[in-house]
Amino acid sequence: MVDHQLVYQEEADRYHRLIEREDFQANLLPAIQKITPLAELDLLDLGAGTGRLAGMLGPGARRICALDASPHMLTVALEQLRRLPEKNWLTAAADHRAIPLPTASVDVVISGWSICYLVVWQGKGWKSALADGLAEIKRVIRPGGKLIIIETLGTGVLEPQPPEKLQGYFDTLDDLGFQRSWIRTDYKFRNLEEAIELVGFFFGEEMLSKISREPEPILPECTGIWWSQEVQP
């Protein structure tokens, strides 16, 4: 089994090579923009990793703050963000449950493939950890703002098949009144050698059979998007 905690602590460059291959159909940004316009807003990318979402959403925003618990991942995020023409971003290492921002200081919080780790890494205490994380997020969102959560609904599948270990978390979001949709964000690789290396590295050898044997191999990915009703004071 792949140790994702170790990946995030030591393998940021390799991880970034993988996520650069995801969503070759470019479905993610339009799906986010359909939920809420982002232009000239203050954004928080929570669990920013190597800067994928921050680099995508930063252009046009008033400001974007990229936070992640792993300083190692943020070193790569800094490399990505420094290439942007805008200098409207900042980064910092932080836990989801202790966001170093003032109360009511951002318009939109976007968390991609990150809040799930409050669930899978907390064992039996995941419900409390999730509640603490969501409360802290609500604290920093301005009245009328939104929270957008992005998580996997299954890798190597053509239709959503949520991971069993995340089903309770997803049920909780439903119970809290989050709206949701899903899109395909398939991975497309330069060649089979690259696909085998990167898929095996992050998903494990059992996922290698799901890779298509085309000249530019594809690994299907279903991605869920949840968003809150407007946060009220």
C-alpha cells in the first residue's frame, strides 16, 4: 500500500509530475467557475500541495493564499507560482484546523483532494477532526462566501465509485447540506513508460491494469465537487 504521508513529505517533484497529467480534458476550471465567479476575489487554496489549483485559479483573483501542512510540497508550489505574471499570492505551512488568517478574510475557500485526509489519517476520531476543520474554514470565510471541496470519486473507473473509506465523509457533507456534482478528470501520459512509473508510484501496482494501451495512455478518474450554501454571519 502506498504511504501518501511519506509521498507528501518526500516526493513532491514526482507527485507534481503525476498531477500535471490529470484533467487533460480541462473540465475542472469550468466546473469551479460554474459554481461561483472568482475574478477579483480573495481566495484560499487549502491543502494546496504543489500549487496546482493556486496556479489555475490565481490569475484574475485579487489574492490567493496557498496553505499546506507539508513545507516540502510548498517548495514546489513556490516554483510554480513564481512563474505566474501576477504576484497576488502567498504561501504558508498550516493545518486545516489552524488557519493563520483573520476571521472573515476570504471570499472563497477551495480545498482539493485534501480535507479527506482529516478523515483517513485520524482513525476513529475523524468525525471530530472533520468538524474542527470545517468550523475553522467557516471562520475565515466572509458572509456570503463559499466553500468548494474537490475529492476523488474513483480512479480507473468511468462512472463514480467512491472509495469505501471516504463514504462516511461524503455522507456527512450531504447531511450538512452541501450541493454536489461530478466530472471526469482523466490522466493522460506521454507514453506507457511514464504512465506505469507515475501510476504505480502513487496508486500502487493494482492500478496499472486500468491504464489504456494507447500511444498516449489514459487512466480514467472521476472527481466530485461539493460546495456550501452561502456562509452567513
